[in-house]
Amino acid sequence: MKKIALALLGTTLLTACVSTPKPTELPKGTYNYTVDTPCADHLNLKVGESISVQFYDNSGSTGYSWSVVGAKNFDVTSAYVAMLPTDMPVPGAGQDKTFTFTAKAAGTDQIAIHHGRGWEGQAPARWSCKVTVN
């Protein structure tokens, strides 16, 4: 009976070690958000580190667009997320887009991303983050 219990325990431990996946780690200094995920109260970065914010964009057919306010201490790039080869683009449909903010100079900055139509004035920020770059 003892041998069976030990064998069962050994098998369970071995299976747990083999089948437990390791968590995926982001590269140090990369902070990923969606427009619906709040930023930390105050984020500290080093020059060269980045923040990326992903959101849904349908500015081509709705008149709404995304704009960045602030970010004077950052290089800002934007890119559409690549569609899978099996996805068929639909005319007028939106897709995911990402703003990437790469710290280029020391200082404190408030990054804000707004979503609205230009002729209606500036809409409230949909995402914001206070950042200190060292």
C-alpha cells in the first residue's frame, strides 16, 4: 500500500512539473496597455523604455479619430495590428491600432489619448498616464 501511495505521489509531482507552463515575460522596460486598462498612478521609465497602448480604430468610416496630447519626452509611433492571413478585410470595418511611446528624454510628462471628431472640439481623454523618465 505504501509503495502504491509513493508511486502515485511521485507521478503526480512529476506531471505537475512537466505540465505547468512558465508565465510569459515581457521584455524589461515594456509596458503594454489597452485603452480600457488604466495606467499605474505614476509610471517610472528609463530612456529607451516603451509604453504601448492598443485600441480599436474605425476612423476611416466614422469621423472619429485618436489623438495624442502631451508625450513631449517620447518618440510616438502608431501602427495597425497585422491581420491574420485568413481574415478577410471588410470595407468600412475598423481594426486594432497601437500607439507606442518610447522615452527619449528625462522629465515628467502626462500622456493622454483622446477619441473624438475634430470639429466637435477636444473630447475627454480615453486613456492617460503620468510618467517620469530618468
